Amino acid sequence: MARRGAAALALALALLAVVLAGVGAQGAALQVPDYYVQETWSREPYYARREPKPEPFSPPLPAGTRDGEREPRLPEPRPPKKATKLKKAPKRDKLAPETPPPGKNSNRKGMRTKSSEKAANDDHSVPVARDDVRERIFEMTRDPREVANRRILCTLYSASSGADLLHNCGCPPLGLETLKITDFQLHASTSKRYGLGAHRGRLNIQAGINENDFYDGAWCAGRKDLRQWIEVDARRLTKFTGVITQGRNSLWLSDWVTSFKVMVSNDSHTWVTVKNGSGDMIFEGNSEKEIPVLNELPVPMVARYIRVNPQSWFDNGSICMRLEILGCPLPDPNNYYHRRNEMTTTDDLDFKHHSHKEMRQLMKAVNEMCPNITRIYNIGKSHQGLKLYAVEITDHPGEHEVGEPEFHYIAGAHGNEVLGRELTLLLMQFLCQEYLAGNARIVRLVEETRIHILPSLNPDGYEKAYEGGSELGGWSLGRWTHDGIDINNNFPDLNTLLWEAEDRQNIPRKVPNHYIAIPEWFLSENATVAVETRAVIAWMEKIPFVLGGNLQGGELVVAYPYDMVRSLWKTQEPSPTPDDHVFRWLAYSYASTHRLMTDARRRVCHTEDFQKEDGTVNGASWHTVAGSLNDFSYLHTNCFELSIYVGCDKFPHESELPEEWENNRESLIVFMEQVHRGIKGVVRDSHGRGIPNVIISVEGINHDIRTASDGDYWRLLNPGEYVVTAKAEGFASSTKNCMVGYDMGATQCDFTLSKTNLARIREIMEKFGKQPISLPARRLKLRGRKRRQRG
């Protein structure tokens, strides 16, 4: 046995030496260990490496630097690589079949032991460790042997090259688009005006309609010559690997750079130009203003500063560009500022972008881990036939419990707004893990709420954006459905019907102030309505949702209805609902618990500063949208729906997902808990049976709701005392005073309705096969007889 152990040890050491040798040939020469580099899960390659990478080149360090700190120079760089336009992401490895690997832990994957099955079926089982839950979910969605190999290689590569938190050993964006790079880190030779300064040279930044002096759509040089540049200060040594460029975002002008040079420096005074053999390398730029173009450096360059120096530009335009820099920050144990400000997460979740198939695999893994509280179902199919999957999370999945409110999150209505999609997938993992771990807050939320999560409403659009990649899809690739429809404003315009009826004083005699019927033209097959929209409408009509949030991207704000202006010929105007005070509270509950939304120090994403309203905005006062999901939900169902814009970057790089999760995690939970504010109850008849479709009215609020099929209802209200009336056809109405407190939990406010005398008479007559006599009809009949007699 001793010989076998020695032989196994020798074999392990030999394999480790081989791995280290391979990594050493591939990585950089730096040997400084980064003691705060964390282990990360395996990621698929973000940019495909076409051939083995040479060691990085570093420009001369500032005077006074010791020779031992200097980066080694490399052989002559390779010829330039052609610029990449909308390069497709490499195909991902196929998921391994769910069969356990050989060994003593083989029953951890794809199956559960009897003891684990017993624990899973027991609602009061011993809490399961979070790490174990995460590992089991991870193993169900990845090939464990591939995962192990990549973890070893990437960890060793990170230690030897100094690449901090790489995924799959590729360098991510520095963060111009995500605002991780601050305005103070961007400099330029000249600029046309303040609104076209270096701080506006960020990938995918959007200009305002007026393109004013503060918020324009790019950096634009003040002169047209070859001495113009835009510079990024990484504030630490960084291995730069590529540059992504765009032209100027403008409705009126066409400006972009067609070629440029790249220079690096360690002190911002002495610059080294990226070479092409013996000469300066000229990179191919853009051919239009919106499609991003990726140029990879032939040799990674290690430096603190990087400059882009335009060499040619569109003939009829100016020197204008937006950009993103790809690079890996190198370890710097002495830089306390960066270590202190780096965001980490303690949640062990699957931080990656998921294809449609991988999303389904992840849902299945969560369902297998938490079978007692989860259920997977679909609400329909997309235009291309992809199923619109949803996950239900509650203590009794598959059934509506009387008195338990229904909540939903919808993401991916715009296929390229990917952050919301991934946040919902992370949320379902988190809820499963925390429930099994016995987190009292999550257990209470799951057992008292029926939660529905629809991560991808527009999977066809997502697949387009996914092929382009997180940095190369531009601002709009994949936004619309396959047939070119924007789902977010594809719902029937019920606002106009309501407001016209109010102007004619037909409310509520002819048109109710709630549950407004969908127009017939919208239901016809020839109407321009996406199949995804019809699926959502049917879903919302079937389930009595009380509160919902649709996650979007490109901004940091929570928008509440109405989304459509009431005045004609206006594009922006506050348009409050009768429940404006409730909507404001709901919006603030999310924004105030987000890490950045209410931070007065943060930079605006594009052109709008929402700090004056604490990270919230009335949709119509921002920009008018007819037929929005929020307005439709409020006017056609009981559900209060809000749009939650979760990040400036619609499609962040995978390396940003842990930080984005930390930014939104508490907000996602707090917003769900708001479904338990206000009043709730059951409306029954004298025999104790629930009465459906009872109208619940609150005095002073011109918007009613209705009871569900079992007679239960939920009415979101802020703290206060309210006069509430329940009324239904054939029943005498009933009124109560209901008090809503400040503590979490809805106030119980039940009603018992008795039938009216006329309803009782009709019931008796129908029971004995006779119909009640209609007095007006009888009078007309008698008059007819008298006339005939006279004639």
C-alpha cells in the first residue's frame, strides 16, 4: 500500500509539473502571487484564441524602477489581425449527460440517496449547507471533469500571469460601458465641447434627442488632425488585449473613425505604439456609427495607460468615437484602494450567460434540488418555436392557495437586455439554496407567496444578442422579436378608452375603471401582435397576480405607470394613476435598497438624472409609450406592474454578473415582500362559499379590483385607514373600515354578502322551472290587447 501511495503521489506531482509547464509557456512572466485572487467557476471562452498567445509586452517603466520589476521583452510581434465585426461567440461545449463520474461521490450527480430523498420530501428537514447546494446545482449543469480541468488551469494561469478573476482565462472589459471606469480616468487631446468630452467616449452611450452640451453621444476631437487621442487610465498595471470601437450616437450626424493606432504607457509621458513588425500597426476602425468593431492586439501590452490615436475618419464627418478596452488588471498587493473597492459576493451561484438550452438545464437542476417548492411550466412558444419557460416557487407548487398572493418577475422582453434574465436565474437558485439552508426570511416568503419567474419572454431576440456577444451586439441587436415587434409596447392601448370615457362621464356606467375589456381588433388574427404578447396576456388573465416587476436594462431607475401621456401632442408629461402614492412607494422600495440607484455620487448612465426622485420616475414623464405592459396590467387585471431598469449595461460581461447580483439581490427580495402590504380577505355568501368577481372599491381611489375565482382578493395600499366596499351583482353591498399598519403583512378584511330580494325571487322561480314576471313587459302586453279590442 505504501508503494502504491508513493507511486500515486509521484504521478500527481508529474501531472502538476506538466500543467505548470504548459501554463508557463502560455502565460506572462510575472510570478507575483495575488493573494486576494478568488477562485471562480469555469466560464466558456469569451473571445476565441486563434493560436497560442505570446507573452505580454511592457513599455519602459518610469525612472527609478528596479530592473527586477521590468517586464521581459518578447520577440517581434505577429502580423496584425483583421478587425472583427460582430464576431460570433464560440460554440459552447455540449452539456454532459447527467451520469455520475466513477468514484465514491458518484451518487451526488443525477441521483439522490435515499436519505437525501427523504430530506427533500420533508418540509421540516435539517437545513442543507449552501456550498453543497451550489455544488450540486453546478454539477447538474456542467461536465465535472471539464470543470475540474478548467479550474486548475485558470487558477494557475491567474497566479502566473497576474490576470485577476479571468473567465476561462480571457480578459474582460475594463468597464467604460458599466461606468466602473470613472470620468476622471478618461482624458483626451481636445474636444468640441463639454458634451463631447472624453467622459462621453463610452461604448454604447446614448445621446439625448437634443444632443445638448451636457449629454452627447461620443467623444469628438476639437480638431481634425493626426495628433488627436483619447486615453484611459486603468490606475494599475493592466494587461491590455483589445479595443472595441463605435462611432457617434446621433440622430442627425454621421461621425466615426475608420482607422487608428494604439499606444501604451506607464507614466502617461513616454508612449510605446503597438507595432506591426517594424512599423506602427494601423487598426481597422468602423464603417458606420453603431456596430461595434473588435480589434485584438497582436501581443498583450502590460501598462497603466492606453491611448487610441485616430488616423482616418469618415470623409463628411468628424473624429468621434466610443470605445471599450479589454484588459486584465495585474495584482498589486500594495494598492489598498483597489482591494477595498473590489466587489465580491458570498453567494455560490452560476454566474454566467446561459443559452436557451442551458437556461432550461439550470431550471431543471433547481427543480431537482428543491422539488417540494418549485415547478417548471411554459406559457407558450416564441415565433421561432422556443418555449417560454417559467418557474413557480411556493410551498404548494401547481395550485392557488386561498389567501396567498401571486407575484411575478418577467425578464427579457427585449432580448438584448440580458442582465434581467440572468438576475432572475440567479434569484431562483438563491431562493432554493436559502430555503434549504433554513433562512427564516426566505422560508417565510416562499411559504406565504406564490412566486412566478419568467426569465426570457423574447428568447428569439436573446439568441441573436447571444451570438453577437456581450460587447459586440451594439445597443439594439436582439431587442425585437423575430418578426420585428417590441413586446414592451405591444399590448392594447386601454388608456385611451378609459380617458375618453372619463371625458364623456361614462365612468363607471359604460366603461369600468378597471378590468377594461380588450378591443376586438386586437384579438383578431390579422392584428400586429406578437405570439409572445398573446401568451403573456393569457398568463396574466389566468393567474390573479397582485404585484409584478418586468426587468429591463440600459438604465438605473424604476418606472411606474402610467407610461402614456394623457395630453395630445406631448412626448413627456407626468401622468399619475389613481394609485400613484402606492406606485411611488413600490418603486422606492426597490430603488432605495439597490446599491446604486439612490447614490447621489454615481454618474448618470446616459442622459437622464433620476436622483431628484430617488431613482424612480413616472413612465410618461420620462417618455411616452402607448400599449405598455405596465398600463395594460393595471387597467385589465388586478396586478400592479412596474418596469425595473437594473443596470446601465444591457448585456454586461460575465465577469460583471457577481457585482450586478450584489447590486440587485436585496432589492429583488424587498420588492417581492411588498405584495404583503395593504388589505386582503375573502368575500363569501351566507353559506360560506367564495364569490368570484366581486368589485372591491376603496373610497377616494378611483380604481377598483375584483376577487379571484375562490372569492379571495388583495388590495395594495399604503398605511392608513380606508373605507372599503364589496359589491357584486345579485348581492347587497357591504362596507367596512380597514386599517393598514406600518408593519409588514396585509390587514385581513373579509366580507359576507347576502343576496338581494330580487335575486332570491329569481332563484326560487328558476328552481321550480318558472321565470319571474317582467312588469314592463306585462304592461305592454295589456296595452296591446286593449288596442285590438278597440279596433
